[in-house]
Amino acid sequence: MKLTSKGRYAVMALVDLARFDSINPVSLRDISLRQGISLDYLEQIFSKLKKNEIVKSIRGTQGGYVLNKNPNDIKLTNIFHAVDEKVKTVQCKRESKRGCNGKATKCITHNLWDELETHINTFFENKSLDDLLKNKKETRV
Amino acid sequence: MKLTSKGRYAVMALVDLARFDSINPVSLRDISLRQGISLDYLEQIFSKLKKNEIVKSIRGTQGGYVLNKNPNDIKLTNIFHAVDEKVKTVQCKRESKRGCNGKATKCITHNLWDELETHINTFFENKSLDDLLKNKKETRV
DNA sequence: ACATACCTGACTAAAATGGTCAAGTTTAGA
DNA sequence: TCTAAACTTGACCATTTTAGTCAGGTATGT
């Protein structure tokens, strides 16, 4: 299962974006500075977010990115999917129509991973960018 | 977040073990053959399972491993913990008492990962080896 | 025209993964 | 008592993934 910094950065950047894009397009440079994420890396991430129609880009001076949907309609599952964070649990090697590991049967734990995957996906499907915004205060420690 | 083959192998091996250890100690060689997991790798895994008192070893000829607890008392969370599958989501770099990323604040998404972690752990805490055994038939495809 | 900001693809150091290999020790059973 | 089966330990390693960097673009508002 993968769930790494790339996904975290994507979420952080989008929350940041959502907080400011109603005024102006937000440049990656600003997000980079505010969130402490490398600009070059952000560009990779936003390229994917754009392909998946989560954000729109506006080129040129004063340009930047804007959300392409209502924050309430952007679920975490969409974000992770966009940046290739596959919320997939361990795969059985060479799983095929025939079964796991080339055998004609499913392996003992096969159903378990299916269940887990559903469990995690449900969490992400029920969580929108809007939910995070409501909780957006950077709480003091 | 890590959730890899090592965890899957550990679970597969323990289910296998649970099915046969009431008769005799089960050798890793048998598990290796039945489950298609490298013997050397199994040894690494069982070394950790033993340290965490999930299995007992019996040395010598006809030796092998035996469960050290009732299958109902072995939760998946115990297994993953034993083999260092940390069910931890992405960490904020250098998180400290002071906050995330060296700042005095928690990062925007901090609570999210905490919630997710709890969500996944709940799943694993409620799932025991016994639950898997009940479902143990290698269902035909 | 030119600075700002997006866009693209190649490249890479470091870490994690999924093992292998070698050299033991222990003990049941012949 | 000898020996083979089985556990034990630790070093090692190839491959893949991660988390970026770097170097060049292209588009556009002012």
C-alpha cells in the first residue's frame, strides 16, 4: 500500500489553494513558500491535478491555479487517485482471472485485503476538501 | 504508510500455522512449500513473531512453530506490529513538541492523518486470526 | 519586451523492499 | 552417539520507489 508524502503535499497544497483562490489565482510559488514544499515538486503534482480536472491553470503574469470544483465535491479519494497514490493494499503476485500467484485459487488472505481496501476507500470517499477547510486553523501546540 | 508483502506473508503463514499446529509443530519448510514464500524470508519473519510472543518455537527434528496464543487473541494489529509494518500514515518531517516541520504550529492536514490512522487501526484491532480461519477455504475462482 | 508563472521531461541520491547467503546451534530419533 | 531436521543470527544485495532537482522550454498580462 502506498500513502506517501506526495499525497500529503497534494492535500496540503489544495487546502492552501482553497483558502486563497476566491480572491486571485494562486501561484505555486506562494504555495511553495507557505507550505514549505519544493516548487519543482509542486509543479509535478499540479500537472497531475490539472489532468484530473481538480484544478484549472491560468498562465502569464498574475496567473496561477484555481480549484475547478466546489471544495465539497473534491473528495480525498479524487486527490489521491490523481497523484497516483494508489490506495491499494498488497497485491498477490501475478493475480489474474485464474487466481493468486498463478494458482487456480485465491490465496488465504485475499478477501482480507479486499475488505481493508474498501474500509480505507470509504474513509477517503467521505472526506472532502471542505471538511478539511472547516478544520483549517493551524492549531497551536 | 507501509503495508507490504512482509505483512501479507506474516498473515498467510500464521493462518497456515493455525490450521495445522494442533496436530504437530509446523516447520517453516512446510509453510514455505504450501504458501510459496521463500524459506529464508520466512525465518526473518518468524524470528520477529517469536520475539513478540505470537509463536513458540520447538527445535530439533520434528520441531517447528506453534501458536503461542488462542487464534482469537491474535489480532492483525499484533501481527503487523510484530513484523514492523507500521500502520502509520505519512509523517510530518521532524515533527516535535513544537509542531510540524519545525514550525510552532501543526500542519494543515495533521489531524487528517491522525484520524486515518485511527480508522485503519480500528479495522486491524477488530480482526483476529480466528476471523480469517473461519473464512479459510481457498475459494475457487 | 519582459517578467511572471505554467509546462515538460530527464535525471538522481537515498531509502525501502524483498529477498539471498553463510554459518552457525539445538535436539529427536536411529 | 551420530546425524539430519529445523531453528537462529547476521551480513549482504539487487531492484524499485520516493522525493525530489535540473534544465530547458511556452504562454500571457502589463
